[in-house]
Amino acid sequence: LAKTTQPISMDSYEGQEVNITCSHNNIATNDYITWYQQFPSQGPRFIIQGYKTKVTNEVASLFIPADRKSSTLSLPRVSLSDTAVYYCLVGDMGDKIIFGKGTRLHILP
Amino acid sequence: EAQVTQNPRYLITVTGKKLTVTCSQNMNHEYMSWYRQDPGLGLRQIYYSMNVEVTDKGDVPEGYKVSRKEKRNFPLILESPSPNQTSLYFCASSLLGAGNQPQHFGDGTRLSIL
């Protein structure tokens, strides 16, 4: 299991692009990188997943450099409703899952 | 609607009284898992199941049991609950394993053990 390291918290303003970086130095060849969003007292919600290079969907982009030892979740033009905890996970199909403590993102008006 | 359903949503009970939290998914997912979430500790995996009759321990399995007799159901059993099991619990499922597949989470069960 690759351990992940994320900033504990971040602040940003409405309308800005927010980038949250996750470090996973021991990522294995078959591991994928997955990001979840969680609001208070709700279950985590899947945001995006990738293996290498760049993945984009309707809510976020995920940038993964060639060495795959880190990844960056990019949220374009954030709003107050993006205030949440964001978790980076690294793993393969049958792995135990370690969520860590995530990054608490606070969006200011 | 695709969903993971947990019951009950809230429960207050006493030490030693056996309880079961049910979890059901309607997506025909192979993989199911239980997590607990405590302030300052994040989400920690309790048990997971890759398929029917296949279960494995997560990071914090002590004091819990699970069973997977049918694909859709994955109940969490506390045989003799103790106050340190007071927590917010989430059930999740994914098509195959959770490391490389998106997990779908239930709405959570808040347990208070007095």
C-alpha cells in the first residue's frame, strides 16, 4: 500500500482555480490514483481517477507526472459549495483502502 | 436509482447489547466495505469483501464481524459493543476492487454506545 501525503488544509476564494497536490512516493506499478470529496456527515463522493498523464471530467482534472510519485487535483472556478474535505487514495484492485486525513478546503466569498 | 442503503441511520444503545448495521447495494457490485470515521482520525477501513463468502480485515477490525452471504448485502455486526465503538459508520461498494474502481458510499450510520 502506498502511503499518501496531502496538505492538511487550504483556503481559496470563489472563482479561483484550486490545485491540491498529493504525494505518493511508493506508488506501485498497478496502482491507480483516486480522489474523493466529503461533506460533513455525508459519505465520500468519487471525483476522479487516473493512472497516468491527465484525466478530465465535468468537475475536475487530475494531473499525474511521468514518475507518478505525486498527483494534483485541479478544481476550476470553485464556489462556496466546494468547501469540503478531499481525499487522495492510491491502490490496486484488491488492496486495503487507506483514506488518510485528507485536505480540508475552505472556499471564501 | 443506484444506491448503497444503510440501516439504521442513527442508533443509541448500551454496552454489550449485540447490534447489526445492515448494508445493501443494488448495483451488482462485487466489492463491499465498511469504514468508521472519528474526529481527527479520518476514515478507517474495518472489513471488506471482494465477493460472496470472501471477507478480509481492514485496518481496524477488532470488535467487529461481517458476513457476505449474498452479493447485495454486507452487514456489520457488533457482538458486544463498547463505548469506543461510538462512531460514524459508512458502507461502500464498487464494481470490483476499491483500489482502482470508484466506490459508492451510503449515507452513514451514527452509533452511540453508552
